[in-house]
Amino acid sequence: MGRIKKIMYDCHRATYLIEKGQHVPLSPRERIALLIHLNACSVCRLFRRQSRLINRAMHGLFKASAAHTHSLDESIKREMQEKINDRLPK
Amino acid sequence: MKNKLFAFSPVVTATDPAHWVDKYADHLYAFALNRLDDEELCRDLVQETFLAALERLNEFRGQSSERTWLTAILRFKVIDIYRKRNSSWLTCHPMQSEPEYFDPANGHWKDDWAPRSMEIDPVDPTLRKELAAILQKCLDRLPALWYSIFSMKHMDDMATEVICEEMKVSSANFWVIIHRAKVNLRACLQKEGQ
């Protein structure tokens, strides 16, 4: 198999580069390989789109739930603070 | 003149345990609850975090904020729970039950696992909630080490080097885990979302 053909087939490698490239700059060689692959592979283009949406969901959905749903009862908080105070040097 | 004096005095950030609960309990509780779906356990973890921090007061150097410091202590407690729940903690290799998504010979998607289009960017709040629930369910199925690394990167925005250092993985292994976790999560969303 020629090198280009190998790159075009290798979705495993391409998806790896997609993930890595979301966090750090890829090397020129990696960037070119990914471009060649994505140009030929609509399934990996779809993967990339979904992968980004999952990132956004990880951020957005959890932040939203953290913002306004959970808080502790005042009585539990008082208990917690008392336990801390017990151990503070007087 | 005054400014000059300030510039030469060391920056000392004091920590004040007498106000910890007021200032941080809700934040820590939400942090834990987002990662472990168990209110009682999360309350205990928050309390344990404060007590552990008290014993390590001398380690607090004021380099990070109190909030960051306390959150870091809590994070380790959450990871410990994951470690206990999941015996495959130390394996970076796929779980035994994990399918092969790609053909080992040429790296091509296997037909059954190739991405298909799905609705993962809903505008409707009800659907968003549903998606969050499915996402959580899929996250819970990841091996503990993958989950920890994936959430540190994607939920906590931590630097790669810091994660590698804290979790004792090489940077090569880090990318393998980030990749496998995402492929696994995506496949799970597709399956559960049907």
C-alpha cells in the first residue's frame, strides 16, 4: 500500500490526530496527514464535528448544572464549620 | 514610595479556616456531585476535604487560591472513589469488553462503529437535560483512569503536564487515553441516544 493510500485508510490515526489537535498544535507532518485523510473521509469529518460538540457539552452542561442546582443545607454547613472549629488551635 | 515598599514585601496569602464552609462548601459540593451521583457521599467528601486541609495547613503556600487548593484536595478524594469502584484503574489498555472500533490491519472504521449523524447539539432545554444524563451515564462507564484524565482535561481545563504529573502517565499515554476515551464516549452516546 502506498503511503498516501495508507493515510487515507487509517481512521484510527486520523481520529487520534483530531483529538490531539484540539489541545496542542500538531507537527507539520501530522497536519498534512490529517488534511489528506479528512479530505477523503467523510466519516472522520463527521467524527470531528461530533467530537467538538461533545467537548462543548462536557463544558456547558456540567457548568450549567453546577451553577444552580446543588447547595448544602445551612444546618449541615453549621455542623461542618463546628467540626473545623473544634480542631483549630484556640 | 508606598508602592516600592509593597513591591519588596513578600506576598503572603493567609488561609482562614473559620470561613471555609461559608465560602467554599457549596462550590465543593457541586464539584463532587457533578462527578459522583451520591449526595450523602459527596457531603462526607466535602467534610473530609476540610479536615484534610486543616492537617495540611502548612502546605498551603498561597501560590494558588484557597479555592483551588481545596478543590485539588477534593479531586483526589473523588479519584480515590473511582479507583475503588473500578478495578481496571491501572490498565491503559482497552477494557476487555471494549469493542475494537477500528480494523487492526489498516485502521479503518469497522462498519458497526463508524460514526453516524446524531443529535448532540440540542437547543431544547429538555433535550439538553436528557443529553447531560446520557453523557453522565457514558462517562461513568469509562475506566477510572480514563475518566479522571478526560474530566481533568475537559471539565477542569487543567494543563496537560499537570495532569500527567498528577496521574503518573507519560504524555504519549495521555494522548492515547484522551483519544480512546473520546471514541468510546462518542460510540456510547450514539448507542444510548437511539
